[in-house]
Amino acid sequence: RTMLKDANQKDQRPANITAFCKRKGKMSVNTTGCANGAFLTINDIPVHFSEDWDTGIGGGLWSTGLAMAKYFEHHADDVVNNLKRLSHIKYLRQSAQLKNDGQKNDDIVTSKNEEGISAMELGSGNGFLSVCLLALAAHQRIPLKKLVVTDLADHLALMATTLKANPHVWDQLTMIEPNDGGTSNIHSVENQTQINSASVVVAEHMWGEFPCDTVPTECNLQTHDVHNKKYDFIFGTDLAYRNSLHEPLIASLLHFSHQYTLCLIGVTMTDTQPVFFDLLTKSGFRYEKLADHLLEREFRGSNFGIIAIQRRS
């Protein structure tokens, strides 16, 4: 991996899904899927996805989102190992806390059995990348316990639709209504035989705004839990494409991360100006750009990058 230095000068563009299907050696049915009904597979687990541009800018799949999805697909072992490392660190921290609290060894063993990580997607738009992460976690490859998928209110329905199209990668899906905070829960029938499956929550989050901090009485339990939790893994793509978004985005990264949280952010360098990375550093984060060879060939030496971000010790 190499540190990010500067930006190339190519424009962001919607992903060419038809071309993608043909490159994979499958006959394309249309621009929203491949002939076998799955957009792609991760560890032989199908990921179903259809764009909906009527929803807004987040309803489609942009090239940076496809770049990260292909990174998940072709470097699954790297992603899994990093997230398992996070899970182990979390277990060690919990064990140390239990010992400090005078708990018995049996309690520590129970903590080991219950270990697992929590994840959050910021600015999801369509839910596609969250399904890709869930496919990685399937069959216990990653001990992912909870995934919160967030965006503005007008995109939540599409995110839920994408997740509902992939019930084989989650155990329970909870939708938090943006207006009244009401919730609806769905249990996956297809995934009943899978052990240690993730629970998924679809919720509204406007970067830099944490309403439960200031007016906790207006938040129900689910909303309060979403906004007052530290997550082990935070990810998203095309989040910092305007300078006005930098401060609220970083405020959310600070609010939802702890010392060991790993963040993976996909960026388009003509949109994401160097001032964003300066502000990251000033806010106490360190960052690295994943090496070019870790991306698919079409994204190498181009305008796209995946940035790993963590708090400085």
C-alpha cells in the first residue's frame, strides 16, 4: 500500500454493468444484472442488485462502488483477516475489562463465544456494498454480529429493497422509519440454518447530526442504539465529493469510531480534494491508499482509490 499524494484528472462515472457481465463471460440480460440472476458472487455467494436512478444519485452504482465491490470479491481473504483481527482485538479488550471487574474465567469464555464485530455503511444509497460485506461474512467467515446501513431518508426504501433481495446473507432485517422512529422486523427464511448470521438495521443518518445526543427523549431504543454506538468497521464510497461534506462526514467518523475502528472509503480523486485528507489528519486520523494492484485492472492507474482510515494512537 502507498500513501495518497495527489489526484488524477478523470471524471467519475456510473459503472458499466452490461460490460461487467460480458467481461465475466456471461450473457447480459440487461443493464441491471447478469444472465444467472446475480450481479456478482463473493465466495460463491450470489449478490443480487438492481439500480433505481429514480431514487436519486445514490440509486445507481458508480464506478468507485464497483471498485470496492470487486476488491471485496477478489481480496476476500485480506478483508476477512483484517476484520477477524478486529474481532480478536475486541475480545482481548472485553476480557481485560472483565478481569478488571473481577469476573470469573467462565464469564470470559462466554465473552469469547459472543465475540463479533459491528459495522456501519455511510451514504449507502442502494444497499449494494452492504450486501457484498454480508456475503463475505456468510458461513461464519467473519464474525459479523450487526450491520447498520445508513443514508438520507429518501434512499432507505431502495436500501431495504436490495437487502430483501438477498435474504440468504442476513438473519434479521430491521427498518427504522425516518419520520416516527417506528420499526419493522423481517426474519430470513432462507438463512435459518446458518449460525452466527448478522442482524441488519436500515436507518437514516445525516452526517454530523446526532439527535439522540441532544434530545434523547425523542429517540426510540433502536434509533438511540444506532446513534450511540462505536462501530468496528465503517465503510462507504463517494462520500467526500463536495468540500461542504468534509466536516460533517469526518464528524460522523469521529462519533462512530473507537481507537481500533477500521474505515474503508472509496473515493474519486477529481471530486475528493486534498483538503479532505488534510482535515482527516487534523482531526486525529491517519490514512493510506490501497496499492493499485489490489484493484481490478480497469481501476488501476486511474481516478479511483480505496482509502484505509484509522484513528492515530
